[in-house]
Amino acid sequence: MADKEAEKPVGEEEETDLNYQPPAQKSLQEIQELDKEDESLNKYKQALLGAGPVIADPSVPNVQVTRLTLVCDKAPAPITMDLTGDLEALKKQNFVLMEGVDYRVKIHFKVNKEIVSGLKYVHHTYRKGIRVDKAVYMVGSYGPRVEEHEFMTPVEEAPKGMLVRGGYHIKSYFTDDDKTDHLSWEWNLNIKKEWTD
């Protein structure tokens, strides 16, 4: 039964049909060529897209998710996972979060070639094989640039109490309006009474 759920496209299982049709994809060059005589529109495009074209290796994907950090002021050290390396190794690693603390998820990513619209970060949380939570964060639309983009989720409180302590398995997805799976990975989170239980 859990395997059938994993086969469903990301984010489709509980979405209702909103009759939303994303606009036709245009290349960065096509957008820059539109309305060249409109000075205010050119300033707006430059603010959104940067001064010049980003030159990228054609073998590099358009969107690269580089790392995810659980930002918590009370944590003894940063809780960061590198998403550019071996994603299989993350499945074996356990990240610790103290119960009841406030935290935020911070995602670092790069857009290399073309504008990407409707980026979403989705994670499904499982406890003992049963899905206990699903979170969908609308990240937004971004144009290519040399520097990394950052997205920070709203503040959340880690669960607290004896019944919620223990291990959680999380399946994370970084996707967009076109349902392109830019990155999927799995990781483990332990909710503990203290940081070093």
C-alpha cells in the first residue's frame, strides 16, 4: 500500500482541479526581446532577470537544489544537509530536533538557464510507515542568476510530548507548476527531549 502512494505524481493526490493552466513556456531570450522600446518594462525585466545572460553548462540542470537547513536558534550546531552529494547517504543519517522548539526550513537552490515558475517544496512525514503529515510550501517563480536563491518557510513548532518523540522518515520533493521533479530525497529526523538524549 505504501508503494502505491510513492508512485503517485508529486502533489497530485489531494489537489482539486482549479482550472489553472500555466502560461506557455518562453525562453529567457524571447522574454528579453519582447517590448524592447518600453523603457520601464526593460528596467523591470532587468530587476527580475539581472543585467546580462547567465552562461551555464548545457549539461547542468535548470534548477539545482544545493542544501536544506533546519534553522533553529536553540540548536547547538547548524542542522544542514548537503543535497549535491550522495542522497542515498542521507537516508542513513539521523538529524536531531528537540521537542517543542521553533524552527524554519531554509532551502538553497540555483536557477541556471531559464525562468522557472511555481516552484514548490513538498515533504511527506512518516512515522512507523504511516504518513502523519504533508506540507506544501509555495516557493515562487525565479529567473536564472549566478548567486543562489534562498527560500525560508514560516516558523513551525516541533511536536512535543512523550508520544511524539522518536524517529520520523521524511520524503522531500522540489517541483514546479509543470510537475518537473527537480530533486527528490529522503531523510530521517529524530524528535528528542534534549538535543543530546
